[in-house]
Amino acid sequence: MSSATRTLVSPAVLARPRGRAVYWTVFTGILVLFALAFLFPVYWMASGAMKSPDEVARTPPTLVPQTWSTSGYTDAWELMRLPTHLWNTVVQAAGAWLFQLVFCTAAAYALSRLRPAFGKLILGGILATLMVPAQALVVPKYLTVADLGLLNDPLAIWLPAVANAFNIEDFAVIGEVTERVDSSPDNFVNGSLGPDSSVSGMWLQHLKVGLWLTGTNDNLVVEDSRFLDMTADGLNLNGNARGVKVRNNFLRNQGDDALAMWSLNAPNTNSSFENNTVSQPNLANGIAIYGGTDITVRNNLVTDTNALGSGIAISNQKFLDPFHPLAGTITVDGNTLVRTGAMNPNWNHPMGALRVDSYDSAIEAQVRITNTTVTDSPYSAFEFVSGSGRGFAARNITVDGATVNRAGTVVVQAETQGAATFRNVTATGVGSAGVYNCPYPSGSGTFTLTDGGGNSGWDSTWSDCSTWPQPGQGNPDPGPDRNLAQGRPATATGSQDVYTPGKAVDGDAGTYWESTNNAFPQSLTVDLGSAQAVRRVVLKLPPQSAWQARTQTLSVQGGTDGSSYATLAASKAYRFDPATGNTVTIPVSGTVRHLRLHVTGNTGWPAAQFGEVEAYLS
């Protein structure tokens, strides 16, 4: 009996024409599928590099580039200085090889042939170094070459290559940190690297923080590195960073801010985050600037933030003292934000793709936001807020040159007092309205948006400050019984002490606006957000009996552009009496956005006074 190798398909089947046809059809199909499975990622990588930035960020993605361009490769070749890096690799590798060839060969010959005293002990010590993890030696080696004055010198690479039984080439540090414990410094670097240092080509993964930098790091450069899967920050300049440049890095899946500057103890100054790519930061922001002087955030790409964060945050949140707030000029230029901004469950409201936050103090620095692209933000594009809820002002802000594609709710989300100028900001596919302008706490002040020209696609205002716009819902028409003035921005010709204009539209008649005393005439103006067919104005004073009856002489005026006004109700004396709730109702008729009360007299006090101003459609 002869034996033969058993196969999946028997020789008898292959001997028949139909069997061979089926076999080769299946074999060819499987071969093609596996080839596609391996080759398609290569094609996707190569073709993606030939797409424009807008096409790369498009949803759904395009399979074939609409316009083929090799600029991605040429730009990478130039921006990442690849010829320099390749030459550096040749120099460092050749030098290390030469030193090892000379010294290690001599050492091997001495130990194996000359057999010196204690030779086995020396050989055992050399072999023992093989048991030391490579990442454990990175910082000691750095400190050693720094003490020898060999920074920025090829000898800093060549000599350690000879002094060990092995050589560290790519500097990959992969930890095993699975949970965040703030009391444990499970970081690659936790402290100072010293002045004029550089970190390049690192692969840092599964740590708590990649680089937590304190102390003296003047003129540090961190570039061309990867920060992956941290339980906290990727990199944090924790105060006293001067002239630091963090550029051309890739960060993914950080458990806190991916890149942060926190000006604790001393301000970070003249430092920058440039040309970095940040993807999927968790529980915080892609890039966060907490205080500091003359900071730059330029040409970064941030995508897919999760809960509690914006793509970029410019903030005066201090966390601890002593903190140094934002100062000088904060430059935010040329950044691209894709699917950034998220719901904050602690605040129970959304955070914008780019957030300016006067959290613990007013923003007095000059904040310049230019050439920004915001694509597919689930909520707003630009948010201005005092995150602590204390109403600190966010002012001195300019937004110049921005493209907003498909914002889920609004382009501008203004939640605190302050001011910003917008120029050349264009928007398409806005989900609810152009502007949400409802400062908190109600009555704390107004946020003034100045149109610098060139804006388009976002001229409407969310009409109901009592509710949050939902993604894609549009701007609902107000009902006839809704107070159009509540929570809207209010201004006045003057106010007395704490009795500011916002107190007249905060929904609480027990608080009130009082004009400058002994200075009639006085006026109060409320911006309704959009033109509304107002039919009734209701004026209230605090209902307490301590407010004695009084008569105020006033007229009601309205306009659509904030500069010219028509009379809706002629000047007349109106009596406010606690016996009837200290309430006056005035019928009016007109389509207005700006509602103004012009007061010329008050028998109860030498100033205009209103506890609440209400406007209705019926």
C-alpha cells in the first residue's frame, strides 16, 4: 500500500476540469482579498497624503483624491527637516559603530584571551546591564552627559554606546500604567531637563504623563515625538517655561489635556505649541493654555475631543496658587479643529471647539484668534465663558479669518460679560443660530460682538436664553407668552453702584436697575437678539411694600440697527403702586430688535428704576 500526503482538495477532484476551475477561482479570490487587505492601507496612506487638508477632514472620506498633489510629501520633507534627521542618523550611527568597534572589540579580546584578574566579575557586570530596562537608563544618561557638558554634541550619543552592552536608538518608553494616581509620578520626565535641552524622536506610551516639566527648561525643544495612551497629560509645561517650542508631535488618547501650559509658581513666557497633531483627548482639552505671557498656539490639528473639553482652551483657570493669569499677547493662529467640543456633564451644557474662559479672573491679555478652521463641531465653534459661574469678563478678543463648516448649534456661544471683534468669519451648515448671547449669571453684564466686516452665514441670534440650543434643531419661533427680554443683553446711559442694567432682565423683579442719580434723562436698551413684532411691554419694580408708590415719566422706543429709534409709545407718566404689584403694562406696536425706555422723571427717587423689563408678542 502506498501512502500519500492528504490535502484539502483530493487529486481526484483536481483531475476533473470543473474541480480545477472551482479550486483556482477560490484560490485566486482569496489571494486577491488578502492582497487588498494588505495593500489598501498602503494606498490609503499614500493617497491621503496627496489630498488637501479640507478633503482629509471631509466626512464621509473620499476614496480617490479629487486633486492629486505631492505637496504633502514635499512639505513633510521640508517642515520635518528630514534630510537633517537622516544625516544626523548617519553621523550618530556611524560614530557609535566606530567607537564600539574600537573599544568593545579590544575589551572582548582582553576578557576572552588575556583573561585578566577579576575578568569574570567584569564580564558578569557587563552582562548584568542587559537586565536593566532601556527606559530606566534614559534620564540617568541624559543627566550624566549634561554634567559633562556634552549637550548638543555627538559624543553624547557615541560615548554611552561604548559604555554599555547595548545601544538605545529610538528611545521608546512603553510603560504599564493602567490607572491615574496623581500622587504617583509615573511619568517619563517629572521635573526639569535644564536649559537649551531637546527631546526628539521619542515614542512614549502607557504612562501617566509623558513630560511633566517644572523648574528650568529655558529654550527647550520637544519635537517629532509620539505620545500615546496616557492616563493624564501628554505634555505639561508646569510654569517657568521660557522660550520653549513644542512642535511636530503626534498625541493620541490622553487622559487629560494632551498639550498644556499651566503658569503655576511662575509664568510660562514666549513659548509655543506649533504643528502638532492631537487626536482623541479624554476628559479635557486637546490644547490648553492656563495663564502665561506672550504664548503662541499655531498650525495645530486637533480632532475628536471627548467629554469635558474643547479643541483649544485659552483660560485663566488657576487650579492652585500662586497662579499667573494670561498677559501680553496670546496668539492662536492657523489651527484646524475637527469634531471638537463636547458636553460638560459638570456644567450640564456644551463646550465649544475653541473656548476662551475667564474662569478665575477677567481676561485682560490681548487674545488674537486668526485663520481658524472649525469642521463638524458637535456644538459651537467659539465659546466665551467664565467657567466658575462668577461672571468674570472675557475682553480684548479678536477673531479674524475663520471658516466654520457644520457647527451643531451656534457659531458664537457667549456666556459671560466681555467683548470680541469678528472679521472675515464665514459659516455654513449652522445647526441652530449664529449667536447664543446669554451672559451668566443673569444680570452680570453684556457680551458685545463687534462686526468688523467680511462675516457671513451666522447673523441670527438664539432667541430663548432659558433653554440651550440643541444640535441641528434650528431657532424656534418664540411663543406669544414668552418674555423676549429675559436674559438678553442690556445697556444703559448710566447705573448706580451694583444696580446694573442686567438686573432689569434677569427674570427677578426683586433685583433692579437704577440709573445715575440726579442726571435725567436716562435710558435703558435691551437687545432682543432679532427683530420681533413686539405688542406689549411690561415694567415692574420690586414688589416689597417698602417701595412706596411713585410715578415715572417715560417713552418706549424701538429700532432694528441699534443706532436709529422710532417712538412706539409717546412720553407719559406711569404710576407704580405696591397695591397693584408695582407693575405697568404699555401697549406698543412695532417690529424691533432693540427696545429702549427713555426716562425723564421719577417722583420717588432722582433716577430711573426698573426691577424687570418684559416684552411680549401679544
